[in-house]
Amino acid sequence: MSDLIDNNTMKYKLISLYQQNIPAIREGLPENMNKYREPAMREFDRLGIPEKGEEKYKYTDLMKAFGKGYGYTFKATNIAVDSKTLFQCSVPELDTHTLLLENGWFYQKNQEHAQLPKEIVACSIRDAAVNYAALFEKHYNQQAAEHPEGISTFNTAFAQDGMFLYIPDGFVLEKPIQIINLMRGSNPLLVNQRNLIVAGKNSQSKIIVCDHTLTQHHFLSNTVTEVFVDENAVFDFYNIQNQHNQSSQLTSLYIQQMKGSNTLTNTLTLHGGFVRNNIFVKLAEEHSEAHVYGLALIDGKQHVDNYTFIDHAVPNCQSTEMYKNVLDDEATGAFNGRILVRRDAQKTKAFQSNKNICLTPTARFYTKPQLEIYADDVKCSHGATIGQIDEEALFYLQSRGIGGREARMMLMYAFAYEVIRNIRVPVLTERYGELVEKRLRGELSRCEGCFVHCN
Amino acid sequence: MLSIKNLKASVDGKEILKGINLEVKVGEVHAIMGPNGSGKSTLAGVLAGNSRFDVTEGTVSFNDKDLLLLAPEDRAREGLFLSFQYPVEIPGVSMVNFMKTAVNEHRKYLGKEPMSAGDFLKMLRDKKQVVEIDDRLTSRSVNEGFSGGEKKKNEIFQMAMLEPKLSILDETDSGLDIDALRIVANGVNKLKTAENATIVITHYQRLLDYIVPDVVHILYQGQIVKTGGKELALELEAKGYDWIKDEVKV
């Protein structure tokens, strides 16, 4: 694999990689997971790796992620970490149930450490396909198949492991579940991780996903997460992306919401060479509510692209969306927020806001709100801005004796805070605040912001 | 304390200040009056260091330092304070954090240790009383959603916190009802000592009923055209600005 390779050649390389490793990919997995591979591969052949300029990839060249040359492993690597220190969280008050995945593989000793209530099912998706077959079959690859995407079909064809989480009906999880995704190895690596989360009726749960890289190789993680949120459930999904600048991260998060459910997602990108996040939320039954937030603070030559699709399929649902980006140096970013209000989805309330600050003339941001409204009794709004630090506000702070650098910091933090304050875990709000402040001050090293004490 | 000599400044190439000369001594209150567009706010902005204005000629010394060479934050740390005509709203920056940072940056400049949280909060409580400012306001973001009067009170509150040597009040009376005006003026008077000085910039004489100046200057077309005692303000009030315009023409 070389840097000059094109999308099509790369696609054939991946198809051929699949064909040569079918037995290894399928090994140990039941038919309910394996049966999706062939159709997914055919879809992947049809869709390919999206090219830059395509509708959904106008400003993002996926070959910057795919074209780097990676190895692939079809077996779990041995997690050789001192689990005692690993599971010590550096946030004193952030008390969570911690689960670890390395290179997309679920750590088998998680159960010993996580101390999850016995009602909660947390296991590898491999095990879930066997042990919780009914749940698995009902939800696996249902939402992903509804939105055929090149990168998610690629994942479906290759997926061998990931996390499965089940919060039973009526269960209220007191502490958040923290999932730590580690990427490491002695060689560059491509990983397809597949997660499935089912939040039962009236359940309440909060998930914090931390993505990290431990070694300095090129990594490409292509993660698909499907979440089914049943009636009246409350579900939060916080994703802290903090990978090094040689890493590429593609995430596809699918959320289906049933009657009266309430979800919040928050994607915080602190570091990462190349990041593309897809979020698909389907408000499938009435009175459901989705809050979709994101914040990215990037510099150097980093690239972050957030794509969201909120599907108001039925009446009386509400969505609020807020994405903010601060770009320094030659960083580039994009936001594409699609909101679909279907014909009968009356009384829909949908609000979208995307605000961006380019700190330098060389930073670039592209934003595209995309509202498709087919109902006539709705309240929808969107707003997008790209600007610089407010000079008037800067002077105001300086005129009170606050130094230029510090004043800029305060204004950037204030800008970011609008996203942070929507977090529904109080301790995490503080922690986010600290991380963002450190990141803005340029004091956040790859590992320092890490929740994991690995070295 | 402040010595301005032949100060000229322009905005976007247009000359606004056309040679200002002004001396302010410790303990004095100066009023600068003038019609709209005479350059009052430009003078305030230039002194505070707003980069919108280009100084093209002249010198300003403040406590024997060349003020024009200092960054805005250093002017503030040296003891210069500007009460803004239009205070800026800064969502997301809390008043408490704003003031704590400002006070500590001043202290750092003077080689002092940062203030302890306890001392700071005590100071905050004490100073709030100067302008009868509400707890509600200090717990919010800087000026966000404040009424016109609240914003002006907040300016004087910040002045109380920072204890400047020279305060420039730029149209602090504009947009204030009579009660708010009285509170703001009282605040300014309470902060007055023999060691500091004040420049009150105003269009109307009204504020000068409350803050009594030692010297009154009339600014017109970028120059100080008349200087006198407090009675000059009354004369101006009685005769109107046309009087000055006519006099200058002659």
C-alpha cells in the first residue's frame, strides 16, 4: 500500500484481503453474525471508499486515512498491560465501571475489574452473538444496513469483535460505564471494531468512550456502533477522542429511539490526525428527544469532519444539535448536518447550530446545514458561523489587565463551554473543562489527558 | 500623572484627534465634554490602547512611563482604567473568573502572590456594595443579558475591584435613568481618593451635578478648544454646543 493509491485500487485490495481471510474472519462466530458478511462485501464493492467531492465527503479525502498502509490481524492480541494500574482512573471523582478494548478486541478480564451490577450485560460482541442470540439477532446490523455507507459495510464484512452492552428494562445505572479503546502495536494497524448497545425500556445509562493510541504507529480505526434505545429510556454517549496525529479515526454511530426516549451524544475531539464521525439518529417513535453535541479543538495539519443525520420520522419529537470547532495552524474541518423531517412528522422541533473559530488565516472550515422538511407544522432552525476571536471582547479583557494570551484562552474556553455545559455527568463536565483548557493552552500531551495510567 | 502632548490619531486613515494637549494631576477630576463626533471616545480608546486607532503623532506619559509603548493589559496593570461606553458581552466567561483573573494578573505584574480564594471572595463582597450590584450579576457571564444600567454599574464595580490610579469614564451616564446615574456617580465618588484621578467624558452636564470636576475641557473637532472650571460646564449647558461652534469659527 502506498500513499499514491486511489480509492478504487484500495477497495480491491480490501476485497482481496477479505477473500483471502474468510475462514479466519468467520472462525468461532455463529451464522447470525457471519451471514451479513457476503452481502456487506457486495455493498462495499458497489459503494467503495467514498471519494472526496461526493455529497457526504465534499471536504474529506478518506484516502488520507486508508492510503497509509496498514497491517491487519484476525486474532485477538494478548493484552499485556498491568491491569491494576490500567484500571486506576486519574479522575478522582469520576467513578465509573471501566471496560477495556485493545485494537478493537474486548478484554476478557474486564468482568473482574468493572464491578458492574449483575443485571448489566457487558461482554464481547462475539460472546453476545452466542450467549444473547435473541437480542443480538434483533439488533445487529439493522440500523447500519438501513444507511448503506462504504465504511460501515466494510466494517460489517470484517467485524470480529467489539463491545456488547445491555441495560435491562427499568434498570437505572448509577455510575457511568467507561469504555477505553486502546490502539497499540509494533506495526501500523487497521481495525474494524463493532459495538452494539441495547438500552431497555425505562432504563437509564451513561456511556463514556475514550479513544486512545499508545504507540506511535499509523492506525486506522473504523468503528461502527449501533444503539437501540427503547421506550422512555435515557441514554448518554460521550466520546472523547484523543489519538495521536498519525492516527485516523472513522466512527459511525447509529441510534434508534423509541417512544419517549431521550438521548445525548457528545463527541469531543482533542487530538487525532484524521477524524470522521458519522452520527445517524432516528427518532422512530413519538415524543423522543435527541441532543447531539460535538466539540473539536485541532491544530497542526489535523482534519476533523462531523457528519450528522437526524431523521424525524414521526411527529412530536425534538432534536437539538450543537457543534463547535476551534482550528489553529493549518487544521481543516467540516460539518454537515442533515435534518430530515418526514411528511407526517408534525410538531417536530429541530434546532441546529454550528459555530467555528479559525485562529489563523491558514485554518479552513467548511459547514453545510442540510434541512429537508416535508411537514408543515414544525419548528426548525439552523445557524452556522465561521469567524475569528472577537477583537472587541479581547480588548475588553485586556483593558482589565488580562494578558493577550490569557484573554484569548478565556474567549476560546468560553466558546467551547457552550458545548461542555450540556454534559449530564457533573464530574465529567469539570473534567471536560480541564481537558479543554489544557488542550487550548497546548499543555495536553497525548498521554496526559488520558484517563489511563499506562506508563 | 497623565501628560498628553500634541496627540494625533486616526481611524481608517481619517484623522480624528488633531493635536490634544492635556495635563491631569493626582487628586484631580477632569471632565471632557463635546458634541458627537468631536473625538471624545477616540481619546478614551487611544489612551486604553485600542488597536482600532492609529496614533500618528504626539506623546502620552502616564506616571513617567511612555503609555503609547505599553500593551493594553500593561496600561491597565500600571493603573489605567477605562469604563466603556458600550461594555462588551462575553458569554461563557463568568464575572467571578473574569475578575479573579484580572486581579491576579495585576498582582503578578506588581510582584505579588495571587489572592487566596477566601480573600478574593471577601473583596468581591465588599466591592459589590460600592455600586449596590446584585449577587445575581456577579454569578453570570460578563455583561451577558445585563440591562444598560447593569452594564454601567458593572463597569464601576470592576473599577472598584482593580483600584486604578486613573479612571476614564467614557459616557458612563449614557442610557442611565436617574436612579442608576446616582448609584454609579456615588460609586465613583466613593472610590475617589487623594492618590487617584478621574477623567469623566460626557456629552451632558447632568453627570457633573454628581461628579464635580475640578477642570472642564471642551473637545471639538479633535482639539481641546476651551478649558475652565466647573462653571464652564454650566455655561455650555445654558448656551449649547452651537456657542462653541460659533466661537471656534471666529
